[in-house]
Amino acid sequence: VKLVESGGGSAQAGGSLRLSCEAAFPSAYHMAWFRQAPGKEREGVARFIVDGTRIYADSVKGRFTISRDNTKNTMYLQMNNLKSEDTALYYCATLLTDRQTPGCWGQGTQVTVS
């Protein structure tokens, strides 16, 4: 599965950005957003399970929203009230049947919050 992220960029603290991840046949897969900040390990941000369940990391609950539009083969991450600690390279990924283990990865899109 090829995944292509877009929508990254720079924002001021308190601002918003929306990331997109275009993928072939996304409705067939559990999917997720991950991020990796400089010097830190990659961490899960949000997961979208095929039954519609959405799971968020505590650090983004109430600020980020994961969604998908199957008619456009696209998954989104709406990020509001951004904080400097949200600065990272963001990746979308498919998840294996355990709903946690990443399968295929996109190339990543940079988000910088100042």
C-alpha cells in the first residue's frame, strides 16, 4: 500500500494544521498517525480502526481529530491548539490486524510549531 502524506508546515502555538494521507484501499485497513521529534522515539498519535473506533494518545486528546474519507481514499489529522511539543515529522501508516503494529509507512511530513 502506497501512502502519501501532505499538509505539514509551520504554525504558531495555538494554531491549526490539517494533515492528509492518501492511500489506496484505506477502508480495508486500520490506519494511524505517528510522529517522531528530533532525538526522540517514534510515537503513536492517533489510530482509526475500520469499525470507526478512534484512539488518541493522551498528549493530543481534545486537540487532534483523526478521520477518513473513503470516497477520496484519504485519512486526515486535524490538529488544533498546537503546542511547541507537537513539532515532529508526522507519518501515516497502516496497522496490522492487532490494531497496533505498523505495517506500511508514508514518507512523512514535517510539522513545526513555534
